[in-house]
Amino acid sequence: MIDLAIVLALVLLNGCFAMSELAIVSSRRPRLRAMAEQGRAGARAALALAEDPGKFLSTVQIGITLVGVVAGAFSGATLGGALGAWFAGLGMPRTVAEPVGFGVVIALVTYLSIVVGELVPKRFALRRPESIACLVAPPMTVVARIGAPAVWLLNVSTNLIFRLLGQTADPEEKVTQDDVRTLIAEAERHGTIESSEQQMLRGVLRLGSRPVRALMTPRGDVDWLDLQAGEAAWQQMILSARHSLLPVGEGSIDALVGVVRVRDLLAAMARDEALDPRALMRPAPVVPDTAEALSVLAVLRAAKVPLALVNDEYGHIEGVVTPTDLTGTIIGDFGAEAEEAHEAAVQRDDGSWLLAGAMPLDEAGEILGIKPPEPRNYQTIAGLVLQLMGRIPEAGACTEGLGWRWEVVDMDGRRIDKVLALPQGPAVAALRRPGGGALSG
């Protein structure tokens, strides 16, 4: 019984090494760092092992190899001989009993080593890698120190072979936006976060990667007050204003000089005072159209009025941007704007999509299952179509790209208003899968 207990203990020890290996390797380093900052016992030791995988894997491999050799030799020499003698006592010829005894013992030990010493511990490690890593890291650190010479030799040998293969260093662990999106989708699927929370988190990621020109109100849609227009025109503009702030210009939208609050002008009208937009005007910050949205948000926080003028590289006005334009990416639009956003992408029965030309390309990419090319100097579906065609199209013009056929359905002057996207190739196959695959809305 003592011999059997020793073999089982060796198998369990093998399982500890296997569980430690997979737990440390599978642990997410950001999660370990957070646990270490919270004072979780063993988290710093686990993080140290994860940061130097070469030494750790060498330690684990030494342990697993030694345990396997000892378990095989011990079980064969003790249990195998005893079982062979027992078979011989039952009347089996000794020349047959001894090999059969060794074979049965080796088969049973191998089975236990695979199930108890490998599969079960690794399944445990995969379920809670960070917690188990914190638990096993301190003893594994001690083992690494005890076996330091052998670990050093194996680690140096491994690094030498990697250099011969042209691999000079371990790749840096990076968490990409795609990784974060995948985690958010998994969290929603498991019920950890609500669908509305997922949409907001995805909006934060979009905001962080968009330039301000992708969020601004373009100059053609900007309502502005002309200082040279006269009081009658000012009153008409003020009463029909759709926004609380109006840019102010000297005869042209390219000559904007500031911003005025509509409520200040309405108050002056209510007091029957002569309108003087110049006296009520406030300076507005100017940002380049290539500026990142988050940096523009900081500019708007510090501004006297929450509106910034967006200029291109030549100093021409491209549009204006307000906090609502930025936060709308995260929390969505309201009222009529929300209805317009909902109508920006409509899927038809044949699997094609009717898209607004002004729809942001990254949002369309999530719907259509395409990855917009990088780098690019356009931010909308209309910009993509213009890039593919290389000219200002007419209604009915078609082009192909990114696995889709793009048809210009409607033009608003020289601006592409509506685009029909028809799937081709892999996109068609995705649409034919149950649930629509990556293209389901």
C-alpha cells in the first residue's frame, strides 16, 4: 500500500506542475497586475513568473520530467514485480506473469498520469487561471530557486536555439482593440453586461480611434450668422436656429470669427434692444481636422463656449464640433436624430444594405463584417465609394471592393446621399449561414 501511495503522490505532483504551467501561461497579465495592486497574495510572484516564461517553463519541464521518470521506474520496479508475482501465484507461468505484471502497471500509471496528472489539473487551470496562478506561484518560485543551475542551462540552451532560428526576443504582449471588442461581446453573451452597455463600450472604442473630421458637422450643414446680413436676417436666423450656439462670420463661412449663444440674442430681442451679435460674440477654439476626438474633447472642456471650429491643412473651415457630436458616438442620438441614425443602415430581404453616405465607415464595417483599410483619409461610406471610383459619380454608378458591390442610389448635388451594398463572394456565404453570420444586424 505504501508503494501505491508513493506512485499516486508522484502522479498528483505531476498534476501540480501541469496545472501551474497552464495557469501561469493562460493568465492575463493586466489581470495579474490589477490583483497585485489590490494586494492579492501570490499575484506579484505569478506576474514575475509570467514576465519571464523561459525560466518558468524550464522549471516546470524539469519537474514534470523528473516526476515522470521516477514514477515509471518506481512503479515498474515495485508494483510491476509484485503484480507479476501475484499472477505467478495464480498459476500463470513466471516468464509470462512478469511481463504481464509490468505491462498492466505501466498501463495503469500511464492512464492515471494522463487523467489525474494532466487533463484534470489543466481543466482546473483553464477555469480560473489567475486565481490558481496566485496559489501556485510562491511554491513554484521556490522550486525555480532550488533548481536554478539546471533551469539556467535549459533556458540558455533554448534561447540559443531561438537565436539560431532568428527569434531574438519574446514578443511583447499587446491588447488590441479587436481583443477588447471580443471580450465585450463575450461578456454580453454570458450576461455580464447588458446590450446597451456593450453598445456604449464599443462607442468609447470608436471615439478613441476617430479623428474629429469623422464626427464634426460638415460646413454644408452648419447654421451660421452673417454679420453683414442685417438685423432682419439675424432675427430670421435666430428664430429658426436648431442649435443653442451659432458660429458668426464676416460675409462668408470661411471667415468665421466667433460664436454667439442663441439665448443671449433671444434675450436682447425680448427686451426690444438692437441686435449686436458682435458684442455678444465669444471666441471659439480652432482645431485641425486630423485631431483625435479625445484631444478635441479636452479642448472643448477648456473653451469659453462648447464649440470648436474645424480647419483643414489650408486653413479653410471644414465644419464645427460640439460635445454632443462626440458623446453621441457613445450614448447614441435622441429624438429625430436617433431615427435618422436608425435609418442610416437598412437591410433588405435579399441581404443587401441601403446605407447613408454620411454613415461612419467603422460603424458600417461592424454591420457588413468588413475591415476598412488603414491608413485612409476618408471616414464615411461616401468617402469609401469615392476612393474606389476615383471620381464624383452619378446616381446608378457601381464599383466593387472589400467583397461588396457598391451602387450609388441617390446624389445630393455632388454629395453621395445613399449607397446600396450588395454582398459578393465570402459575404454571400456569410449571409446564407443561419442567423446571417458576421453580417447579421
